[in-house]
Amino acid sequence: MALNIKSAETERLARDVAALTGDTITEAVRKGLLLLQEEARSAREAEIERKMQAIRDIQERVRKKLGGQKLVITKDDFDALWDE
């Protein structure tokens, strides 16, 4: 499958990296994309963890405000929220 790069700067970068590493242009692009993919995946996982921690913090604050009370929510309660 062909990849058509229409950016002179991108092509120059790919050729430069290939020359510096001794890789083919294809291999240089593949390795660069793998690095970017891992970076993006790690950033996404970190963001998910940050949001999960924020939820846990909110849950803990609510738990403290309830003073040990158990909050029992049933399916009917949820259905009522959605008018079902």
C-alpha cells in the first residue's frame, strides 16, 4: 500500500531521519509513527487515570458528607431519571 507524502518538509524530515539512522525511508517513518502512537496512547491512558482519580475524589467527598449513611439507589430510581 502506498503512502503519498505531499509535504516537502515531511519528505525532507523522513529522508534526514533515514540517513541518520541508516534505515530506509519506510522504516524511518514506521518507527516514527510507532513512537508517536505510544506517546499518544500513554497520554490517553494518563488522562483517563486523571479523570478516574477525580471521580474517586468526588466519591470520597460525597461519602464523607453522607456521614456513613448508605445510599441505596435502585433500578427504578435510575429509570425515573430517564422517564422510563
